[in-house]
Amino acid sequence: MADTGQRAGASAGRAYDTGPSAWAVWVLFAGVIMIMVGAFHAISGLVALFQDEYYVVRPSGLVINMDYTAWGWTHLLLGLLVAGAGFGVIAGQIWARTLGVILAVLSATANMLFIAAYPLWSILIITLDVIVIYALIVHGREFSES
């Protein structure tokens, strides 16, 4: 059989479109992780608001000097925003991907500042934030095209 230069399934005059790659699933994963990280932030915020003696580091031991009530509100509000953006990412919204990257950077920064109070937890959340940023920046467009 002679090679016509066309791939199977492609019509004459149109480029062969493979659609989104398997990596597009990373964006769905990022949306789910954003919802989970948002819930984790909200729980940390509620703990800081209602039982601030749970954290063993005094506020003066944090990177910036703040009381745990302020940290509680910061984590609670950030958590609600991250979870909301996660639902938007799953729905394929461009604004949610943009907001998701911004909030993941803020989440990682907030946890870096909170690392003296709860180091392992903060490192876990920072790691998840980096995965979310990667998925949204590198593969976000593929997910919205699917």
C-alpha cells in the first residue's frame, strides 16, 4: 500500500488532532488536591481559633510575630478560597486555574511561615501546593479542551 502522507483518521487538508494527553488528568487531580488542601487549611484555622494552645510554638517563635487567632483566620479564609477554586478547576474554568496557581503560591508561603508551629504538616501542604502549581500551569489547557 502506498504512503499518502496522511495518518489514519485524518481527513484531507486537516491536521491530525490527538486531543488532550493522558497528562490532562493531572489537572483533575490538582482540583481534588485543592479541595483537600482547602479543607486542611480550614481545619488548621479552626484549631488555631478555638484551641490555640494546641500548637506548641509561642507566637514569637513563628517567622513573623502573629497570634494564633490571626493565623486561624488566615488559614480558614485561605482554605475556603482554595477549596472553591478547586471546584472551579474541576469544572474546567480558566479563572479557577489562574486563581488556583495564585492561591497555591499563597498557601505554600503561609505554610512556610507556619513551619515552626507544625513542621511536618507544613511541609506536606507545601509539597501538595507545588504539585498543584505544576499540574495547573503545565497541563491546565489540555483539561479545558477535553
